[in-house]
Amino acid sequence: MNLFATAQLPPGVVLQRGVARDPAIIAALETVIAAAPLRTMITPRGPMSVRMTNCGSLGWVSDASGYRYAPADPATKLPWPPIPDALATLARRCAEDAGFPEFYPDACLINQYTPGAQMGLHQDRDERDFAQPIVSVSLGLPARFTIGGETRKHATFDIELEHGDVVVFGGPARRMYHGVKRIAPGHHPLLGARRLNVTFRRAG
Ligand code: MD6
Ligand code: FE
């Protein structure tokens, strides 16, 4: 772990650099994407630039009426694929190392960014229990991840997330606004011109 970087982060944000570099993680994600393909989700404010899918008993979905967790893929009406063991184990270990033992995610959101894609400043607040952390894995192209405070007006700062980095958002960080700046063009040896972000949540 990078203690210098970690020391500057707000309380509840734990950065674990390079802990998710095992290629088995990408292989597991590809099985999920094969069963539940990435798709553009619509929000009440328009289409997202990021393509998304899910695994787990609940998945994050959005349409023109708003967003929510749902047990089935709206595209097929089938349950989302299960969270592969390699991914659930990674998430549980990272949460434990950040001070959150017994993290058993039931929702795993996979976001695919290509150059130019971004994610606006948001809070994740549709999960039932904010005492449970969110574990976020970054793969492929690097990203500037913006962290603010509990209101939109709060000052923000950016951290650079690279392939294999994990961020655990827990405790006071759980309600902080955050987002991802436009991904710059580039090529990653394993993922090409894309970034995958995988967030593990206890939603239900
Ligand atoms: C991303 N991440 O890194 C978007 N949310 O592409 C998130 O929105 C996020 O990294 C909650 C907790 C950690 C995160
Ligand atoms: Fe988020």
C-alpha cells in the first residue's frame, strides 16, 4: 500500500495500489460481459457515455424514469450472472484490509469507459446500509478520479487511478461526491483502448 498517497486521502477513502493486477480478474469479468453484455444506460438527463453491466443478485439499472437496483437484466429479464468467486474474494479481502471485515457484496456494477467517456459527480445512495463500504477496482486505461465532500459545492481533488488499483469507500467517505474525468486516448496491453471500473456493493 502507498502510505504517502493514503495519508492525504479523506477519512474513509483507502487506496490500495496495484492489488488487482491478476489477469484472472479480467477473465472473470469477460465471462460476466459475455452473459450480460455491456450496454448504454439512459438516465433522466440523457444517455451515459459509460457502458454498463452487472453481476450479483442485484444490478444497478437506469432508464428515463430514474435509477434503482433490480434483480434481473432489463434487456433479457433474466437474473444477472452471479459474482464470480475470484471477484467476490478480491472485494472481501480489499474491504477487510481497509477495516471492513465480512463484506459480502450482492451487487457488482461493471463500467466500461472508452476515450472521451466520463462520469459526472455523484453520490451512491441507493444502497440500504451505508455502514457497508463500496470496493472499486480500476483496470486498463488510467483515470482521474475526483473526490469532493458531502455536498456538490465542496472543494474537490483528483487522484490518478491506474490498472490494478483498488479504492475502498467506507465510513465518512460513503456519502462523498465523486466522479471520473474524461478518459484520455491510450492503449493498455491487456484491455486496449478502454478502462473497466468494477464496484462491489452491498445493496440489499
Ligand atoms: C469509476 N466509480 O471509478 C466510478 N462509486 O469509474 C464510482 O462511481 C465509485 O469508485 C462509489 C465508490 C467508489 C467508486
Ligand atoms: Fe460512484
